[in-house]
Amino acid sequence: MTSTDPRRWWGLGFISVAVSLIIVDSTIVNVAVPAIVTDLGISSTEVQWVQEVYTLVFASLLLLFGATADRIGRRRALLTGVAVFAGASVAAAFAPTGGLLILARTVQGVGGALILPATLSLLNAGFRGRERTIAFAVWGSTIGGMAAVGPLLGGWLTTSFSWRWAFGINVPLGILVLVGVLATVRESRETSARIDLVGSALSVVLFGALVFALIEGRTFGWWTAEDGIELGPVKWTATISPVPIALALSASALVLLLIWSRARARRARPALLDLSLFRVPTFARGNLVALVVALGEFGIILSLPLWLQFVQGFDALQTGLVLLALAIGSFGASGLIGALSARVRPVIVVRAGLLAEIVGIVGVALALGSGAGWGWLIPTLFVYGFGVGLATAQLTGVILADVPVERSGQASGTQSTARQVGSALGIAILGTVLFTGTGATLSSSLDDAGVDAGARDAVVSRVVDSAGAAISSLDGDEIALAEEAFTTGTQLSAFTAAGFLAIGFAASFGLGSARREQQPA
């Protein structure tokens, strides 16, 4: 696919479907999680891992696979990723246990990590000038829109058939992408690209240890170890929790990665993390904004489906219909971007989108705390989705605007990694806020109601460990207290997300020098 190939617009469509494949899967599971909890009996920690392991593997491999795509061919990497992803989806659909489902999600992350940087590199190499702005707008709006369409599709499949079809739907979509890309997209590669295996290993340790610590902190203890910790076949007997050790390991891997990357650069050897790219102001600042924004952007989608189904009593399809407001807002933003692209700098659109996201997510939090029910979520989710569509569509273009085409693979992998690391941290942090807030509020409420410590702890454990699924099985007044506590936890999660988005909005003013790409003469 080159800038003069008339098939490139058809190719853009199939590339967008490939992005839809990985984005829909990452959100479709949110609505299906309550059914998975009931069917497989997974705990709240496993709920986080079902979501998190996909994003974690995704983030850990993006830099490696961005360089790999440049080396072996971006179209070849895309096709390989789609095949791996579809195969892992079949395994997830037939998983008999939570552990095997998590394993299948791990392999899905590998496929997704091959797909995403390849799509960005193909767009960056295949379009120029205003056409590139339009291409990135379509690509970004697909991410924003499909992030919300996923819950609707997942709700329909889960309610009408089974949660297993939420994974099975990836197979026909994958076949469509394979056929379409082969027919419309030309190969694109950078033969001089080299792969940094040591840097790749360090990045996996860095992200894996960090996310492990954030998710397991409330289970294993943030400093002192809880009793009965088992790490696979190993029983943890030390007084100190494995969590601070994991954090120290992550920090050490970061330092070593920076040292290794700098040493490789001095010897004129390619490194996984090309530090010279960060000399481009828009690239350096944009990646920081992308990481912080992603941290707050989609984390709320983890908690809202649980709240709607376990507190409000919705089924999966009704939950998807409520979240459809987010999709409508995002698609509305994509239509507006086409009109704005020739008149407004992309960085201004990014800021407007972030501001709309903050307003929308604060509105969600206030609606949850007002006791007015789920109805007020509709307009607030629309505003939130509108902001997601604006910000996501243009932020990628801002980050890559000044990056040379021949380095687009590594640059795309780096900015995609920033987003995915942010998403992984968001799921870990906001999930921890949700369940910790729920447990603390419920414990306090039961104390006030005069429930003895033993019974109180049992109720709290049932609610938190089941991610809210056990609420309906409680006795008498305990149901109302548990619903109120889960609502408070969801509200705290939303306010936390808004806080991260506010930090991203403030950081976006460092992108003031980002220019609108000029048409070539």
C-alpha cells in the first residue's frame, strides 16, 4: 500500500477491521465477565487477570513487534497476528477453567501485539498530508467506537447464546481481515531493521512485574505477606510480601533498559527503545500524555458492567445497550473530526476531547452517587464517548507527526506501548480502587449495623472475591449494604479515572508546538 495506490482506501477499511478485532475483544469481555464469574467460578483477582493479562502481554511485546514488523514486513506481521489471535480466540471460547481462559488470553495478547504496530506503520507509510490525517482519524475513531460497540455485541452474544461466543466472533472477523488485507494491502518493510532481544526481555520484566504488583497488592499484602500465598507451585513463606519485591524488580528492569538502550546507541546498534526518538518534542511529550490518558480512559469500563449487572440487575444485553451511548458519542466525534481537520490543529482537538472525557466521567461518578439510578449514565457516557473519539483519533497523529517514515515501525510501537501500559495500569489501579473501596465501605457499614467481626469478614470476602456476583445471595439488609458499598467503589473508581484524565489534560499543554502536517508540494 503506497501513497499512489488506489486500493489504499480499501486497505484502510480492512486495517480498521483488524484494529476492531483487538479492540472489540478487549472490551467485549467486560460485559461477559459476570457470566464467566458465574459459569467458571473465578475470583475478583482472576477477573482482573482475565482483563489484565491480555493488556499486559500486549504492552510488553509492542516495542519488539514494532521493530519485527519493520524487519519481516508490516503486512506479514499483521497477517500473522490475526491468525494467532483468531486461534487463541477459539481456545478461549472452549476454556473449561479460569486458568485456561487466562492462558488463552495471554496468547491473544501476543497476536494483538503483532497487529497494532503493523497497522500504524502501514498507515504512516501509505498516506501523506491531509490523507494521513483522515486515515489516522478513521483508525482512532475505530478504537474509540469499537471500545463501546464491543460491550453491546458481547451483551447480545452472552444473553442470546453464551459468553463463549464473545470470543468465537473473532474467527469470522479474522478470516475477513486475512482475505481483505491480502487483496488490498501491499507489503511495506525496512530491511535494515534489527531486533533487540535483551531490550525485549527487560521490557517484559519491567511491565510484567509492575502490573503483577498493582493487581496482587490487595491479595498478597502491599508490604507484609498475607498467610497462605501461593505463586503457582511455590508456597511463599517469607514475611515480606512479593509485591514490593516485584516493584523493585520492575524499577531495576527500567534502569537496565535505559542503560542498555544508551549503550547500544553509542555503538550505533539498534535498540528496542530508541532514546533518540525522544529528542523529537512532540513524540516525547505525546507519549507521556498518551500513557496518562490511557490510564484513566477505559478503566471505568471494567467496573460499570459489574455494577449494572450485580447492583442494578441488568442482563448482559441491557448493559451493552446502556454503554451504547459511549459508542454513539465516539462516532459522532469521528464525523466532526473530518470537518475540523483542515481548520483546527490536532493538538487542540486532543485537548477538547480530554476535557469532554473529564466532564463525562465526573458526570458518571456523580450519577452513581446520586441514587437516581442508571438513567443519568446515558448522557454522561455520551459526553465521555465524544471525548474519547476526539482525543484518540488525533493523539496518534500528533505523536507521529515529526517522525521519519523509515522509523515509523519503532515509533508506532513505542507510542502504542505507552497507550497499552497506561491501559494496563488503569485496569490494575482502578480495579484495585473498585474492590478495595467496596470492601472498606461494606466492612464499615456492617460494623455500624452491629454485625460481629467474623460474620462481617465473611460477607465482605464473599462480595469482593466474587466481584459482586454474591450480592444477590446475601441475607436481608446485607444486600442493600453490599449494593451501596459496590456503588461507592464504582464511584471512587470513576473519580480516580477523572483524576488521571485531568493530569493528561494538563500535560497536553506541553504539546503546544505540535504542528498540523503540511501538504507536500
